[in-house]
Amino acid sequence: MDNLVLLGVLLVLTVVVGSFMGIFAFAEVKSLRGEVRRLHAAIDAARGPVPAATPPIASVAPPVPTPAASSLGSSSGPSAPLDEFELPDLDISTPEPASDPVSARESFWERMQQNWMVWLGGACVALSGVFLARYGIEQGLLGPRVRVAMGLVTALALYIASDVLRRRTGGSHPSFAALAGGGAITAFAAILSAVHLYQLIEPGFAFGMLALVALVTMWLARLHGPVLAAIGMLGAYSVPILVSTGDGNVLGAMVYALIISVSVLLLLRHVYRSWLWFGLLAGALLWWLISMFGHQADGWRGPYLAALAYLLLAVIQGDWALQRRDAGDDRVTASKLAPLLLPSLLLLVAAQCLSIFREGFPSSSLLSALWAWSPLALVLLAAARRRAALAPLPWLLLLGQLAAWLAGRMDQWGAAQVQLVPLPSALQGSFLLFLAITAGLFTGLALLNYRAGAARYWWASLAVMAPLLSLPLGYVLASDGLPLYWWCLYAAVFGAVFLYLGSYGAGRSWHKSMVVWLFIAGHFAYSLAACLWLEQASLTLALALQAVSLAWIIRRFEVPALGWLLKGVLLLVVVRLTLNPWLLSYSDGTHWSLWTYGGSALSAWLATRILRDQHPALARWTEAVTLHLLVLALWAESRYWLYGGNAFAAHYSFTEAVINMWLFTGLGLVYYRKSLLIDGFARWYDGYGRLLILAAAANYAAILFATAISEPWVWRSVSDRPLLNMLLPAFAGPVLLAWLVSRWYLPRVRRLAGLVSAAAAFIWISLEVRHLWQGNIRLDTATETGELYTYSAVWLLLAVVGILSGSWRGWRRCYRGGMAVLALVIVKLFLVDMAGLEGLLRVASFMGMGLALLGIAYLHQKLGRISTGQTP
């Protein structure tokens, strides 16, 4: 048995030593070949230029990288080659040529051709150890302890051999990295077999050994290359999973992940590989994600993410106080990683918000909540003080946390709909105090950062808005602690203080960022108080009144930057009033349509008057809003009077259709004329004017359709009084409106509008005849003979007037219209009027018709000569 054990040991040593010697010989031969090629190139260069017919040797032989070019560092002295893993110390001010994708592919295939034997050799070394161990197990030659010990010895031998070969050859080589990688894999396999397969060591001890192997592997990666670094990092972050004992100690694994992250960051200080950074983020956030499936890490996820953010910011640059400016990134690695820092920290912000949503507010104590969710804010606010690129992160963290608190109290399984569930009464006081302290933290540190002078707009906005944004969240989730008037009072006090500070700062020449945001915060606080205290109509008017104060502040203190806030307020009012019929309901007790719609339009008009002289561009914008609000006000007021105070009644009457037709046409023409006078909003005015004209046409079409099918809501609205009734505004009105459109609207629709005007006149006169005979305009009743003759006589008169007017004035369209009506009259006479006539009546009818046509023809020719200046 002892001979068999000895034989196994000899076999292992033979394989290992033989592998070392083969790899060493391969590296030596490859190095000698490179030296020969370089000597040939030097001789050719010394001989002079080579004729074109004879290609140089260097152009035929593929370039072979020297050991110095592929090494990852050397400790052999000043002549040591550059590390492959490190960036060369070049003048970064000299622009480098852009890399060609084709060259990159060729380089990859060249490396593939040059190093395929190295990779295959490393794999063979690892497989030989596996096969030898399997053979020893199958034959019963080696016991468990000997197998584990031989695995560790083999791993150590591979580690040592890779370093010895690197030192002997004066530089690193991919084959040496393959040896070290094989050693790392062998060591991991040996330790894992000892703990899981043979139960020879405790999981805690195995955990430490695996961590040590991973750290050693990553340290050696500085010398041997990125493949070894990937093996070490992957193994390091996987250690807690590989040696898990089932006790669920996720918190310990998170602490271990932070230690490994420090190691990777220290490695990144000396070398640059973007995938190392991404691997670090993936490994660290993996353990955060695992912790989300249990409760052991509750209260510690926030500090974990804060510690990770601090490490990302501090370790690479050695900036442990987080006070280095953006321009101070003197390390090459730090400058390369700068574009990755902001999105990485944004991931941590999102992770904290998800953690808040997952955990909610702790029921233990206020200190627990502060410990859990304040550290990341401290880190980001401190880091962004001198780094303007990081200034948006505290804002995003504040908004994300507020949204997470709100979303965490959503009850999506409510009986009727999604609803907010306030915090339990016992926690509401602690939650309000937590919100106050958190808002104070953001405000205080934002003011300190504001004084540093970088990204002042970000810090000014965060300083004044943090308490205001926390106030509505406290009201929604913890309103039982205070009566409503206290919440309104707090908002009003905030608004008054901010407006006073804004006016004071404008007079003392404070930086414009602080002045602007103080005014914004003051108006936001005022809006918040109005939203809490007022409802529906009063709230809309309160919001609209802010347009007047904002316009005055813009003119008085010369802060045009507040123009976007003024636009936002007016847009909110416009959207609210436009969508009111579908969003809100109002009581019928007060005349709310006048002071809500009319008051909002008046507020926009006053803002226009205030801004007209000093800020004409903004004034034109508010003027457009004024016209829109005026349309809404007139529409709402007309419906208020039509339906007994219920402006949003679900009715559509004949009178409303007539009013809409007049109102929309008139305002559409006004908008079109404004589009011709104002350049900045010409398209806006023109587009809205077209919508109004189309709306007017739709109302007229609805009236005509309802009249044609004898709808009661139309003919019952027309009284039996002759002439002075609703036929005038409803049917004579479109004649005038269409004529106005044909004269003062878009040129390409004027001809169509003229035809509509003529057709409307024909319809109106015909309905007047119907009303005079029947007393109503119902078309579903029988028509008397006298009424039929009246239509013919009136239509013939219209045709005569049209033909003669067109002939006299030279109006071709008028003449053609008269001829069309005349053709209609003739057809009607032959098919309807004379169908039942016989004897002398038929003779008289045809004689009268013929004489009328002859008279019309004579007058047409005579008037035509007069219009052209010819003598008869």
C-alpha cells in the first residue's frame, strides 16, 4: 500500500514538473523567435529601403508581442517591462487615433492565433490534476486528507511556478497567468471538497481559506493579467454561497462583500479594466438583492449601501475625506472611471429606495430609522460638495425616498380602488419627526454645499424644497397627529418666510439661484396651503392668482428665470379648467363659473399687462393663455345660465348649439388675426383657431342633421312667432358667420366658406317659408300645395337675384349659384308643381315659366353688356 501511495505522489510530481518544463520551454522558444524577428527587422532597416518588388520580412511575418508588452508588471528592476494591466505613462494631452473595429477584430484573431496553445496548455494542466485525482479516488490509492493536501500543494506549486517563471524571463506571459489561474481553481476545488465532500474542516475555517485564496489571486492579477483577476473576483464574491451552512447569516455575507469590494477597488487603483468595476457592482449588489428576500438585514441595508458608495468614491483616489474636486482626478484610473461613477451611484440610490419600499418605517425607534436611511444621504451630500457632476444625486435620493414612503403605503388590494393607508397612530409622531430631521439634514448640508460655490442652482433648490416636499408626505401618511389648519398654517408660514427672504436677497444682490428658488418655494408653499384648505373652484382661482404675483416679481426684481414657473402655473390652470367636466364636480349653490373661469382669465390678463413692457415674449405667452381662458369662461357661463347653474350638466340643447356656433366662430377668427400679428405664437394661435372653427362647423352640422330628421329638441325650441324667433340666430346666423370666414380667414378656405354662406342662406329662407306656413320647422309633416308654390316662387326670386347680380357685378360664383338654383326650380316645377295640373292651368304654367326664362335671359345679356362697358 505504501508503494502505491508513493507511486501516486511520483505521478503527481511528474505531471506538475513536466508541465512546468514544457511551458517554460515554450515561453523560451517563443521569446527567441521574437528576438530573431527583431534582429531581421533591424538588419533590413540598416540596409536601407527595400525595393517595391521585394516585400520586407516584417510585412510578411506576423508581429509577435514581446514579453514586456504582455506582462502585468515586473519587480526585476528599472528595466522591467510595462504591465499589461496598467496603463502606460503617456502624455494624455496628445490625442490618440480612434481605434478601428476591423483592427480590433484582427488583433483579437492575432491574439487567438498566438495564445491558443497557452490557453489550451493551462486547461490541460487543470484537467490533468482533475483526472489524476479521479484516478487516485477510483483506485483507492489516496485517502481524503491526502487528496485535499495534494490539491493544496499542487495549487501552491502552480502559484509559485508562475511567479518564478515570470521572474526568470524578466516579464509576464499569458502562459504564466494560465498557471496561476489553474492554481486558483485547484485551491478552490480542494477547499470545497474538504468542507462539503469529506467534512474535514469547519465551514467558518473554509470561508477564511477561500477568501484568502481569492485575495491572493486578485493580488497576483496585478502581475499576470485580467483573466486571473476575473477568477479571483468571481470566487471571492461566491465564497459565502459556496460554503453556506444554512444559518442565513446574510448580514455577515454583506460585510464580507464590502471587504472584497475594498480589495477590488485597491486593485483598480493600480490597473484599469471597466469590467472589474462592473463586476464589483454586480457582486456587491447581488448580496443586497439576496438580503431583500429575508428580514435579517432589515435596518442594515441603508448603511451597507452608504458604505459601498463611500468606498466607490474614496478608495480609487485615496480621497478619504471626500473633498477632492472633479479637476483633481490626477490618477489615470480615476479619470477613466469618472463616467461610470454617476450611473453607479444612481444604482445605489435606486437600491435604497427599493429597500425603503421593502422595509417601511421601523417600529422600533426613531434612531433606527435615522440609522437605516440617513447614511447614504450624508455620503452623497458630502461627496457632491466639490463635485458638480454628482449634484443631482441628493435630489434624486430625496425624491426617490419620498416616493418610496408613499408607494409603501399603497393598498392595491382595496375594495374599490388603490388607496393610501396612513401609518399606524403609534408611529405617526416618530415618522413626522423623522421627516423633519431628514429635511433638516438635506437643507443644512445643501446650504453648506451652496457656500462652496459649485452647482448653486442644485443646492439652492434642494435647500428650500426639501422641507416643502416632506410636508405633503407627512400630511398624507400621518395626518392624524395634527388638525388640518396646522398643516395649512405650516405651509403658509413657509411660503411667507421664503417670499420675504427672496425679496430681501434680491435687494442685497444674493446669487440669482437662491433668489429664484426662494420665490419658487414661496409660491409652492402657497399652492400647498391652498390645496390643503380650499377645494375645487376656490383652489383653481387661488392657483390662477399666482400668475399675477409671479408676473409682478419677475418685473419688480428682474428674475425672468421664473418665467417657466409662471407658464407652469397657467398651464395647470388651463388643463384643470379644460378637463373640469370629466374631473371635478361643483355645487349649484354659488355662481362659481363666473369667478373661477372668469377670475382665471382676468388673472392671466393682469399678468399680461404687468409683463407687456419689460418682458414682451412672456407677455405674448400669457396673452395666448388669456384668450383660451376667455373661451372657456364664455362657454362655462353660457352653460351655467342655460342649465340653471349646472354648467357641467349632461345635456346638449338647441340653444347651446347656437351659442357655441357663434362663440367658437368669433373666437376662431380672433385667434387667426392674432396669428398674423404675433410671430412667436403664430402656429399656436393658428392651430387653436382652426379647432374653434371646426367646433363651430360641427355644431352647425348637428343642428342641420337634427332638423333634417325632425328631432324634437330642435323644432320645439323654435317658437311659432313669425320671423323673430330662434331661426334668426340658428340659421340666418351661419350666413353671416360663413361670410365673415370667407372674408377674414385662411385664404384657402374662403371659397368654401362663401359656398357655405350661400347654402346657409338658401336653407334659412326655405325654413322661414316652412315656418310661415306650418308654424314650426318639422319636415316629417305633409306639405300643402300653396307651400310648394311658395317655395318655387321664392327660389325663383333667389335665382333671379343671383343671376342678375352676378351678371351686373361680374361675380362668376354668384352667377353660377343663381343658375344652380334656377335649375332646381325648373326641375321642381316639372316634377312636383305641374305634375297634377291639366288643361288651361298647365298651359298657363308653362307659358309663365317660359316668359320668366326669356325675361331673365334678356336682363342677363343687357346687364352683362353694361358691366363690360358695351352699348346695347
